[in-house]
Amino acid sequence: MWDLDLSYITSHVIAMAAPAGTFSHQHQRSTSGGGASGVFGGGGGGLRVSLLASLYSSIESWFRNSSLELASFLDTKHKSFYKVYNLCSETNRLYDPSLFGGRLASFPFDDHHVPPLTLIVAFTASASSWLAQHTEHVVAIHCKAGKSRTGLMVCALLVKLGVVEDANAAEELYNRKRTNDGKGLTLPSQRRYLRYFCEALNKPDDAHETPPRVGVSAVYLYGTAARLAASLGPGHFRTRVLAGVSTEGKAIEGSRRWELVDDGSGVECLRIPLSPPAVISGDFLILLGANNRPFWAHMHTSYLPMPAHDDGTSTVSASTPSEVALTGAELDHFSKSLHAAAMSEEVDDAQDERCVMITVVRA
């Protein structure tokens, strides 16, 4: 009766692809009439926009969940006991809450990236609260394809609910239930943020503390990453550090004048100074590579692997830097950048080797 892309991770937690045919009413208004311009252009009037939107929705319904079928399925199986969670930040994924009886919540963040850590906390609080209100309550969670962003939030919720003990068990359950190949939650930064969340759950008092301020004064490239940068050249390889999680934020740019240095252990690497140093607190993003094929890592200053004294306090001060190293396997889209640069033969070797390092001091 229904042909839908959805999976029951548990009897109360559903992961699914976005409903098609739900072109946002708000988005239609913003792209029609009054001389407005937008994804469909201006000057064509509301009728033209509606026809194009209808055509797009019909085509998309062939390979994504039909919104009407999805609503019918949820209404039939769960009556008024379900709530839909939309994780999409894309404007054409915003839809009328009446589609699901008004039981809709939105916790948006960008595809292939992470949300602020506080958004994961807020989402799990909302979803667990809904589930606790009635034994028949279920949550249906989606992003665009219902895989990566959905996987991060579903896994966090599984840990929050006590369905599994830790991040590894959450990933195993989600990947097995949601995919045929076991590759559901795979992006390194999303997996990293799941572990941040689990650590925060074990230290609830930390959630009320202000994240430490740190300064990043340089980025170091090793091995494969250094060869990738050299192949592109300073004019095309960019180094940026941004506060928050958005790639559109204000960035501290790395110098285009690189330095070949010894890192102190006899290993040569490329040092890229940041001037002025990036001073950040909380979520931050290191964005590297060519504009058309970047790679990156999302991190949070509360969970940087800084050395500590025997009493647990950090050894890092304003004058004592700490090194935070990332392998190729810990960088988002690094293998794609290598493929694009005709360096495919180096992808496997780069997975376990140090590729990027930042030096961090207390600010």
C-alpha cells in the first residue's frame, strides 16, 4: 500500500527521507509576485511558480517519500501519536505543519555538516519529552535523504533514551537498521559531535559552563595534505578558521605565504600562519582546500584533546600551546579532495596518517 523510504530504528524512533511534494508555502510567497526574485525567478506571477513547484514535487515523489503517502502511513499506523522532526536547513524543505496535524518541530542544520552542540541537546530534550508523554508516542526524524544528519540526531537520541550505552552502539544499531551497506552515519565531524554529546551527557554540569576560549595561530599540513596543498599552490589552497558551524561566517584566513618547517620531532610540514590568530569559544570549523573541493573538520573547544595535570586540570595556558592532530579519516570530504586533485592513489594511505594539526593556546 505504501512505498516509503523509512526505517524503524526502534518501535518509537523512525528515520526517513524528506517528504516530497511539500514545497514551502512561505517559499512560494517569497518567489512569486511583487517583482520578487528567487529560485524560479521573478515576474512570472504566482501561477507560474505554483506550476513549476507542482512539477518539481511530482518528479521528486518518484524517488523520495510522497508527502501524501507519508502522512497517510503515519496517520494510519500511529494516529495522532507521532511527531515529525525536520532537520533540513534548505528553504525548499520547509513545509506547512498542518501536513502532519501540526505535530512538527524543526532543528535545522546544513547538509554534510554538524549543528551547534547546543542544538543536539535541545533536539534530544524535545524528542525525549514527546516520547515520555505517552507509551504510544513515536518520533519520525528526517533530513533530505534521511541518512547522515538524521543519523547524528537519531544516534544522540538513542543514547539519551538509554536504548544503547554509547556512541559506538548507537552507530551500530542505526547503520544496521537504516542502511543495507552499514554506511549510515559516516562523516567524521558528525561522528565526532555524537561523541561530544555522549561526553556531555556524562558530565551534565559542563553544559552550564562557558566553553573555554582558545587561540589558533597556525595550521600545519603533513604528508598527503601537504602534497595536496603544494599541487594546488598558495593561490588556490585556502585555510580558514571560523567560529560556529557555518561555512558562511566570518573567517580568519591563513597566510598565502607558507613555511616549510620542522615540527620539532624531525618531521617536515607546511606551516600556515593565521594573522590575527583565531580566538574562538565553543563550536568552530577548520575549512581547507580549493573553493570547489574543500575539506574540513568541525570541533568544539570544550572537547579538544588538551593535556592535563594529575588533578585533571588542563596544562594548556596562554603561553603553553597544545597540539590537536587530525588524520585523513578524521577530515570531512578529504578523500573527495584527493580524487579531484588526481591523487586517488593516496586516499588509503592518508586515512591513518597525520594530515592536519593546529596549535591551541588558552585565550
